[in-house]
Amino acid sequence: MSAATNIINVAKTSYTVAVMAILGVFAFVSSILIAWPALAYLASKLFV
């Protein structure tokens, strides 16, 4: 494999990792925001 092919493969890999990390953070924040009312309701019933 040539050096140019290695550079292209590294660029593709880092782009894929970056996109997956951004989507993972978005999914995590979305799940917290969606579940927040239910968690608040359960906490209020548990502690009051």
C-alpha cells in the first residue's frame, strides 16, 4: 500500500469516529431530555 492510501484510510477512520462520537453525544443528551419528566415524577413519588 502506498503512503497516499494510508493517509486516506486514516482520514476516513478519523472522520467516521468523529461522526459516531457526535451522534453518540446527541443520542445520550436526547435520551436524558426525553426521560427527564418520568425520572422527575418517580423521584417525587419516592422522596415525598
